[in-house]
Amino acid sequence: MCVLLTGVFIGNTQAQDWQLVWSDEFDGDELDESKWSYQYGTGASEGLTGWGNNELQYYTDREDNIFVQNGNLHIVAREESYGGKNYTSARIRTIDNGDWRYGRFEIRAKMPIGQGIWPAIWMMPTDDVYGGWAASGEIDIMEYLGHEPDQVHGTLHYGGGWPDNVYSGDSYQLDEGTFSDDFHTFTLEWENGEMRWYVDGEHYQTQNHWYTQGHDFPAPFDQRFHMIMNVAVGGDWPGNPDHTTEFPQEMVIDYVRVYQDADAPARVSLPMTFEDEFLNWEEAFTNFDGGDVSVVDNPYPDELNGSGRVGKMIKDGGEFWGGAWFELDRPITFDTENNAITMKVWSPREDVPVAVKVEQTDGDEEYEMVVPTTTSGEWEELTWDMNGAGFDETWDIVTLIFDLEAGQIGDGSENFTWYFDELYVSGIHTTTSSEAPDKEVPQQMQLGQNYPNPFNPTTNITFSLPEAVHATLGVYNLLGQRVAMLKDEYLTSGQHSVTFDASDLASGTYIYRLQAGNQQITRSLTLVK
């Protein structure tokens, strides 16, 4: 079954060539609805009460609450009875008009002030690939509490669906004055595996460690997100307005600018899926002569693979070669415990040899394995056992070759057309393609996805500790009751592995949790009998 990549990524410290790809300077006389859309009400339409934070406002699109004037956007909170609430305000987002994976996000704005006033500039996942909040993540570029007018916050939310969500972040405080006195520039630089926050060009925090249950770093922040701007009133964090709060209060935005790195290669993240329509797939894949790879709507969705978009491979006259290669966004090395590559394939014929080869950008090593298809006209999942690739080698190129038969010439017909999706690799991320990772002393605590998963009746769980510490590894049912304790002892730093025997348990989903010191990581596994 499928296993995700695990491990450590060190952020790119090289200079970027940031190029403007999207902006709103608010130069017109009304909101540009080709870039922004409104959200309305109390959150009930989203299945939330008070937008999930016990907020007190009703969001509208009235000019009383949101308008463009003199090159600025104004989002205004007012004290008035409307829609069953005592306050009104506005909330807008760029979903389906501006959705980005990675980039530099720069917003110049002036804040309101007062107890219970809570403006925010933030990002949410467009596709919820990893599940509901906060399993698919939340990126807070700037949050501000009106009763602390000299301070702003930058925060990430992740971990799992509520109540298993966690957060991490930091704040920035002005040396003098407040954020309501004048405009300030708030910036987030988001790269694969690292985010950096700035106020007026001053860097105040970097984050490069997060997770989400059942998936490995850099999930969930490896998908496309859209931007949201709003001014909330009241709520769990700021508290409610009091007699000192004056209304109306407004956040004024001068501009929103989004940049992306022009020098960033169109490298593929793992697991490889095709839902990110903004990735330049033509640049990501390098085709061999005689074959052509493209990304298309899934022509044959079924129970095994209902993905909307999949890869398509046509062998159209080239002798032997019918495939392509692509570079990974981060190098890997194979794990001694879990060394499989899996991929979903739709084949027009049975017994078609499909090769997967791993190679090195900086190096001469390569390893190739061939597995035949076992059916035709339906999706199946193939598995390549990469044990022979070695566990000290580092790989950052993957090659796919369909119909690997010497002298076999395709004709571009349906008989020489394959579809593929969800290429998963079980391995460990490393920093370069020529430098093996330090397996003895990991840089951070890690908990790998169990393998196989689903399983019956046993599965392997691997984890890493950066230092010697007393650690526990327990398994729990969905009611939070512990059903097994796999580790409860003082452990040395390095890699650890344990086999979980679930012979006495009923089928279903369980949670396993690694606790070491004040750190905790939780994942889910599925037992099928």
C-alpha cells in the first residue's frame, strides 16, 4: 500500500528572483471581483458558529463595510444591529482567482485599534487535500489584536483536524508607535519546506518544521492556498469589545502583491499527484523521443482512483523508449524498513512492463526495476521493491518507462496509451543529491507513516529522535482509549523501529502517538480484516 515520504528538509538559502505574478493596487472605485469574492454572514454557511471563534460580526458586501477609495481598500467594522448580530464587517478572499503554492506575499496596510477588534491577512488551502481544519493547514501572514496595537503575529496551524490541531508562530513588536498610526508592510516568503515573516523588511521569524496526521513533511504546506482579508469583532482570542472600544474601526489596505521565484525549477513534490493545475507540468517532465507525457482529466475514474487529473503517457513511434523523467523538489534516500515505490496505473494491455528508475543529479548511480501490469482497462496499483537501490545512496531524479521492451515501437494509438497517478515513495528526505543523510543523529523528532497501511494483522512503525530521551509510543482508538503501548522507555538518539501486532483488535482506524519530552506527533493507521 501507499506510504509517504518522511524526514527533514533544510530550507533554500539562495537568493530568489521574485517576479510579480498577481497584484491589486486598489486604483479603481470598487472591489475587483475578478480577483476577490465576498464571504457573508456568521459562518453558518460554512458549518461554523461565529466563524469557529465565537466572533460577533455579520459579514456583508455593503459599502458601509467595504469600499475602495483613493487607491486604498477599506474594510470597516461597525456597531449596528444586522442579521441577528450587533456588529457588521467584511471578509474577502481570492479563492479560484488567486491560488498559489509558494511565493512572496506582500501587503501594505494600516490597522484599526480597540478592545475586541481582530483584523487578519491570512491564507487557507484551496483544496483541503489533507482533510478539514487544520489538517490541511492555515497560514497567518498577519494577525493583530486591537488592544495590543504595537504588536502583530505570524502563525501556522497544522497537525490534524480539530481537536488534534496544533500551531506555532511568533510576534513582532514596534519599537515605538502603533500599527494604527500609519501603514506598514507585512511580508511572507513561502518556499518548499520553509516560511519567513517580515515587517517593513525586518525578518522576525522562520518556520521549517510542521506536520499533519497521516502525511509527512512538508505536508500540509505543499499545496495551493488562497488569501483572505477580514476584520473580525470579538472572539475567543481578543475577547469582546468593551466601553473603551470606539466604532467604526477599519483596516485600510494600500496594495496586495504576490511574487514567485522565476528561477525555481518546475520540480515535482512527492507524493506525485496532478491536482495542482498551476504547476508547469510540461516543464516538469522531460520526455523521451517517441513518447509524450501530458496531464489530462481522468478518463476512467473508478473506486481505486477517482482523481480528477492524471498523467497520460503515449508511445508514438519511438523504439524502446516511451517515458519521461522528472526532478524531485527534495532528494531522498530509501529507508531500510520501507523501500517501496507505488503508483496507480491504467493500462490498455495486461503484462506491460513498466520501469521505474532512480538517478542522481550530482552523481553516477542509478537503479532500475521493472514490474508488469496485471490487468487492462481499469486502474491498478503497482509496487516496485527498491531494496536493491541501497540505503546509503541519495536520489533526486525519477524515470518512468512504459512498455519497456527492446525493439517495441508504438504507434500512438489507444493500445499504446497509459495513464498514471499517485506515485508514492517510502523514503527519507535529505539535503543534497551527493550528501547522504546523518541517520545516526536526526535533526528533529520524526514519526513515519506505518507500512503497510492499511494492514492485517501487523505493520511497522519507524521514528527518529534527535537526542536520548524517555519516549512513549502508544496506539489509541478514536475514543482516545489506549489499546497498545509499543514503547515506554529511555531511548537513544537515532532511528527506531517497532512492529505493531493488531491481531486482537477489530477492524477500523486507530491513532498512534509518539511523545518525547514536550514534543508530540500523532498519525492514523487503518486495520482491515
